[in-house]
Amino acid sequence: MNLNKAEEKANNFLLNIILKGNSKPCDEYLNHQSFSLPLWYDEQKFKRGQKYCLENRSGILLSSFYGGISVICDSKTASVLIRGKSKDKKLAKTRGISTGLSVFLWFKDEIKPGSRSFESLKRIRKIHLNASRAADGNKIGFITQYDMLLQHFAAMGYALIKPQFFGISYDCNEDREAYLHFYAVIGNLLGIKDEFNLCLHELEVVEM
């Protein structure tokens, strides 16, 4: 079967995340050097992505909600990240609300060291790292790059591939590419390695 360039890139990405991402931990350590804006960060494009998210926030947050449900139904990561060691349902609900508020903060707050959004992302990344270590110690298995990608796609993917279902604007590809860049940066700061960061690919590749 002959594939065009976008299809080939999408196919190679999927093979890489399945074959390699399942054995790579979400994080091994976290320090000042490992938590900083990536070299490919584009401030203008990021802010355009934020503007797009704010203008379409209701639809995007709704799509993230449905994405979260799909991950909870299918991924081991859900029990680690949401329930944690305590398996406290009230705590799980509190964490879910907290994450939702954090996402809205990322939509509107400046992202730089010391900002509320920056500290929010660092806090969530620490939670992931600690949960992964605890799960590994309890023989559940650590959180992998593959698990992180599933979570990341749940947050941003539905809004990108089916925007019309959520009342999200999709008539400007430049806005949608900025949306991808926004989530590429968010994913990077949460610990997704560049080779497993779906949002670093072109719009036509991600849509597949």
C-alpha cells in the first residue's frame, strides 16, 4: 500500500510510541534544568493558541471531559493518577476539579518561570512522577510515555479531530496549528519527550 508523506509520518509515529513508548517512564527526575520551556517554544504562536482555546473554551473543556472518560475506561494510568494509593473517591473528585481549573489557567495565564500556570504544570508533573514511582513500587507498573500520550490526546485530541461536534471553530488552519503548538508546549512541560509528543507534528499528520 502506497502512503503519502503525512500518512507515512503518522504510521511511523504510532509504531514508535507503541514499540518504544511503552518502556519509557514518564519521568525519572525533576529539577530546574528538566523543567523549562523547550528550545522550539514560539511565544507568538503559543499566545495565538491560548487565544483560540479561550475563544472556544466551552467546547474544548467539554471535549476534554469526554476524552478523560475514554481514558478512565481503558488505561491503567487512571487508577494511578486519579485514585492514587488511597483509592479515595472524594480525593479523586477533588483532583479532577483541580486539574480542570489548572487547564483553564493555562488558557489565559502567561507561561514563564514563576507564573501561576508554570507552577501549576510543575505541580502536576511532580504528581505524575510520584504516582509513577509509587505504582512501580507496588508492582502496578510505572507510568510510561505511551500512557502520557493517551492522557495528552484525551485532553486535546477530540477538539482537534471532531471540532464540529463541540461547537469549536475550525475554519482557520493557522489557529488550529497554534492550538497544536500550545499543547505541544504543555505536553513537554508535563514530561512528554519530543519523540513521543504528537502535537509537534503537522496538523494533517495529527488529524489522522
